[in-house]
Amino acid sequence: MAKKRKWWSGLLVLSLVGVLFTGCSTNNTAGSSTSAPAATTAPAESAAPDATEAPAADAPVDGGTLVTSSFSDIVNINPLLVNDTSSGDVAQFVFAKLYNLDREGNVQAEDWSLAAALPEISEDGLTYTVKLKDTAKWSDGQPVVADDVVYTVEMAKNKETGSPLISAFDKVKTVEKVDDHTVKFTMSQIYAPFLYALVQEIVPAHVLKDVKPTEMQKNPYGTDPAKTVTSGPWKWTAWKQGESHTLDADPNYWGTVKPHIAQIVYKIYADQNTEVQAIMKGDTDHISAIPVTQVEAVKADGKIDIIQKPGAQYEYVNFNFDGKNFPDGYGLFQGQKTRQAIAHALNRQGMVDNILKGVGALMNAPFLPDTWADPGDAAVNYDYNAETAKKLLAEDGWVADAKDGILVKDGHRFSFELQYNAGNSRREQVAAVIQQNLKDVGIEVKPKAIDFAAWIDQNVTPGKYQALLLAWSLNTPDPDAESIFSSKYFPPAGQNSGWYKNEKLDKLWVDGYSTVDQDKRKEIYKEVGKEISTDLPYVFLYQYGQAIGTGPRVHWAEEDAPEPSLGYGQFFHAIKWWVTE
């Protein structure tokens, strides 16, 4: 999945205006240590579609169950702690955001947003005043008020909370309640992406106000449906860990637009292949990541609607710079030439051509191709060249062992573990290519697949790994990526999980968001692209797209169809969708 906020994505991985989601993704430690409550209701099964039935009438119908799915379970759906795509999947059904994005990625106050209108922004760009709807309510009947927003932002800013939202809100000098439905944000400096930071779910102060920041990650809010008060169209009513989540429409939902679908069941499958078989059999109605190798077979089935185009996510290999993760404390990736050699050794174009079947674009920096911040030729492009890689490794002091040819330096073999999430068929194939490519230049790679939720919780978030194969899913169009590359955001609160430090880049990220002039920002991000592609905290692999598949029971108006270019766009306007039995 993916990280923008940035979220680690098991399928893709996401990026946040301060927060990214990993695909399949994360930033908290509560999920795996808290046992899931027993399900209180049995999730409804969807009826298998009848291929001979005519499509539903154009008019929406109320009721029914939508079965959607993933191959990774959640970690924690507390909006303060969401840092992976599975948790975000569930959270976005049950929590209302202050603002939402339209199909073009513009910030809007929608009917289902908590805010009544776009914020009033002062001429100097340092004050944002947000008016809340006076009709919004939590699922326990309490009103959504300014205190909730103030509490959410103050907890997000507090390092002791360990929230991935910290980089989105730590430029807020003060957040004040003007009245019950008005909040005033005063910034400590210009922060260009702040409007996107407000595309954010909030938490109920009346439920959590007595929870200390240091205790938030272990609090059952976000891991126990019975204790998770929500504000969205559906309520989280049951979790069978590793199997399914049940979300039931809230009969007291406050929005003027009510959900048509009475129940959503979010199923967890063992892997992508099993999930694809499920949608072809009618056991699930909607999946967000059909492997490219199976798209044609699914199309041939004839019953599944497929939407496929490059999305807001990119895959990468992340080096860990913390010696504590290596034997004898000897970090293998300290040498810049060593990292550049690895970049040359990887056949990235071959991955796009053979594994992604051409549905992808090479990347050399953390900015999506063809966006305004794309540095283009200013970023270093590493061609696939094993001889160049060997030369750089030799220059950095690595010498082949006479017995097996594996490189050695200072008595340490160049052998490392490459972690990725189990069940992701694309990453399994890419990891095998990486293993072979690096073997060709004398580096031993030991791929290791780990259950996504446990991996994020125990390895990725705390920065305990040697190298990983993962992706970011970008939740907003803004290119700021300080939260994952700045030394201000080391674990556990930050998303710089590889412990990378580059003082020049630290300053460039700040420069990049300290002006709202896009031309000036473009020049700064061009410099970021040049520096980051030279120093290589990551080997940036490619932008890619997920094929979204939807079965014949699911219907929407054209303006409410899924939008792959947005983080969580696979559920764009789901409040307006309907199902037929």
C-alpha cells in the first residue's frame, strides 16, 4: 500500500502533506500489541453476482452490503496514528475530514466535510480561520466542536504522541477555539501545504481528553470498535482480526447526503492472488490492486469493471543508516558511492517492462513524473550498468572474497536482509530481481516477506531493518516530503525510518514550503531532486498504478467513479455509491 500525508502502503504506499502512508503502511505501535475484540456481529457475505442479470436501474437504491477487501489488516484507525493504507481504508469510511479533495485534487468543503466553508486565510498567510458545521455529530450523539479540532492538532504536534501528523501540524504556533464552531490556526511561518494538512480526520476530545500523549498508542481507541467513537457515514461495529471488519451505516449520521449502502464489509485475504480469485467468484465486490499480470484474465471474465492508470504512488528501496541494525554496528550503506553502485546495479526499466507490464514510469526523486515539482533532468538518472556498479564499489573499498565472490570491507561481508510485505506479488517479484541484480555485482541480498501490519508496527515505524522495499502513496498533490527525509522526523514520531541525515536537504525542505510562489518552489525542488538523487537515501524505482476492480453489484454515477490519481481515490465519493443484490 502506500504513504502523503505519506502512508506506507502494503499495496502501494502513501505520502502526506506532512504525513505519508505506506502501502500497505503505518506509524504506530498499538495495533499489533492490542488484541482485537471478538466480532459482535457476523459480517454479511455478498451474494455471488449473476452474469445473466441486467445492470441495475440508473436510480440509486438504499440498503445492501458492499464487500471490499485487502490482503493486509489494519494497525490502528485512530486518525492521530494512521500511517498505513489498510488502516486508512477503514478510517475514511467512519471518520469525517475537516475538508475533502475533489477529483482534481482541490481542497473543498463538501456536504460530508466537517467544515462549512473553505478557511479564511490572512493576507500574510499566517492565519487560517475554519468554520465548522453546527450539525456535525459523533456516533455517540455528542456534537463535533472546536475543542475536538484543537485537541487533535495539539496531540498531533506533541512528540510524545508519536503521530505521523506531526510534520503537518508542527508549524502551527497556536490553535485556538474562537467559539464552539470556529477554530483559528496561527502559523509560526509560511507553510505552503497547510491547506492540504486540513484534509484530515479529527478525534473526539470528550472521549480522549484524559489520555496522556505517551499512552495514546496503547489506548483502545482505534483498535476496539466498541470504544472507537466516529463521525462518518458508517460506524465500525466489528473486527475479526486477520479476517474482516464490519462497518454499518450510522442511522443518526448528520450529513445532508446520506450513504446508500447499509453495510460495508472489509475482508482480509492472504495475498493478492487469493483476492483476485475472490472478486471473480463474487466473494468480494471491490479490490484496489489487481496485479498487472492478472488484469487481462480479469478483463476476460467479463463481469469486472477495471479502472487502470498511473496513480499517486511510487516504490523504492530504503537504506537504513542506523548501525544498530547491523552486526557489530557496521552500517553497510554509509558510502555514497556504495549507494550509487546499487542504483546502477538495479534493472529498474526491466522491472517496469516485465513486472509492471509497462504500466509505470521510472523515478529519480520523490516527485511524481509530469507534476510541477518534477525536477526532470536535474535529478541524476542511474542507468542499468553492472560494470559501473562494480567500479564504484571498488572505489568505496569493497573487495570480492576469494571463496564465494561476495564483497568484503573492513572484515564485513556485504550481505543484508531486504524486507517487504507478504502477500504482495509485485514486491515478491521485484525483490527477486533485486537479489539477482546485486548478486551479479557481489552483494548478497536475503529477501524476507513479513505480514504487513506486524512489519509496519515492529520494523518500519521504529526503523528496525537493514533495507526495505516499500512504497509511498501520496494523499495530497503537494510535493513537500520533509516528513520522510528530514532528520527532524526520526522514529518513532517521524517517518524518516531509515535514520537518514543530510543537513543541506533538511534546509531545502524548509525553503520549499516557506513560500507560496510556485515558480520559486519549483526551483527549490529542482535542487532537492539533484541533491537527493546524488546522495540516495532511497533508490527510487518507479511510479506505478493499481488496477481497481469492481464487480457487477456496485454502481455509481459517472461523477462519483473511483479516481486512481488520488490517495484513497479507489473509494472516491463512496457515500453516493449503491449496490444491487
